[in-house]
Amino acid sequence: MNLLNFIKENTTYETRLKIRFKLRSIKAFFYMFNLDKLASIHKTDKNKYHFYTQHYQNHFRPYKYKKIKFLEIGVGGYDNPLSGGESLRMWKSFFPFAKIFSLDIFDKSFLQEKRIYIFKGSQVDEMILTTICNQVDEFDLIVDDGSHINEHVIRSFEFLFPKLKKGGIYVVEDTQTSYWEDYGGTSKDFNAKGTIYHYFKSLIDSLNNEEFLLPDYKKSYFDKHIISMHFYHNMIFIYKGDNNEQSNYLVNNRKKNG
């Protein structure tokens, strides 16, 4: 009897899954600088199916060896308690000193492991979000790969972006649902209120609030703290910091000679 047959006949399916995850993590150790390769090893669809890892590699590289707190909304695997967690294990391999947190509507506690912590709840349930933030404090990186429902994406961002550290990045994946009616989007009116892209396109104005010709304009939280936004096919990166660059022509949103 070879080793594989012995393991199969003498262990539970759950144990075999844990062994499989561990073996992938060992293999991933030798490719820890290549996020695209890590995605393939851990069987997440963030690379070849979605083409996201090339952008994550670029934006997340400065955080690689930092002791960060990382939150990903959505574990994957739908209602199967033994399925999902592929991207969580990918992040764990890429960030060797990070604590990886996640939230899913289904119970995914089986998929927890060292440095991976999973909460059960909805991404728009402010009670569970508050509980997570009270336990963890501020996050360095947040990725929304949850329901992809337009309203959920916006509500989660509005609650969690203030919980992001200055210098952190908030990412929204699968933004194509902004055009899909089943998710609350539309392809008939690209400026329809309540869609993902209408909302995040409006935040571009926050970057430029110093240029508004609105005397004594009162800045919003996003005006003060969004310092850059990067739009890619089906994903958005929002950087947080102090948006305090002054206008060359206006003072308090008035013309200098006005």
C-alpha cells in the first residue's frame, strides 16, 4: 500500500483537506515573491480567470514584510463549510508576517488556521463589522470580494474605509456588477445613482475638493482622506492618507482675488 492510499483509507476527508492545504503552503514557500504563482498553487481564481494578481503584485509589494492586518470580505465556496479560503491562504503565503481576517455569510470556521481568522456574518451588518473592528482595530489592507451587490459594496466601503489606517489601501473586486441588473447595476445608464461606478467615480471629485468654486465648502471624510484612486478592469484601488494639497488658485474654495 502506497502512502497516498494509506492516508486516504485511514483519515477523514476533513483531515485530508488540511493536509492538502499544508502541502500547498509548503510548495508556495518557494514562490513567495510571485503572487501569480501563489494564486495558481492555492487554486484561487484571482490570476488567470480574473487577472487581478498582476495589479495586487504592484500595489501590495511595499507591505510584503510588514506586520499588517489584512481583511478580505468573502471566503468563497458558497454554503459548503469545507470549501473556500483559497485567496486567504494565498495572502498568508505572500505576507509572511500578516494577520489575515475574513468575513463570510456562511460558517467557514473549518478553514481557519494559524494567522487566518474568519468571522461569520453579512458585510452590511454593522454589528458584526463593529465587533471585528473592535477586536482588530485598524486594517492596513481591505479587499471586498463579497456579495458584489452594488448596495453592499457601497455600504461596506462607507463603514470600513474609516477603519483603514492612513497609508492603507481599500480594494473592490468584480466591479462589473455595476452593469448587471441582478446585482443592482445597469448597462442602460452609466450615471445611475446607486451603482458601484457611479459612486466611486463621484469620489474622484473628493480628490479635487480644493478646486471647487464653493466658498467655505465643508469637506467630507472622503474629501479629507482619499489621496489616489486606480481603476482597472473590474477592480478599484483606493488609497487612504491626508488629502491636504492646496489649490494653486483658490483659498477656502474662493478665487484669491475674489
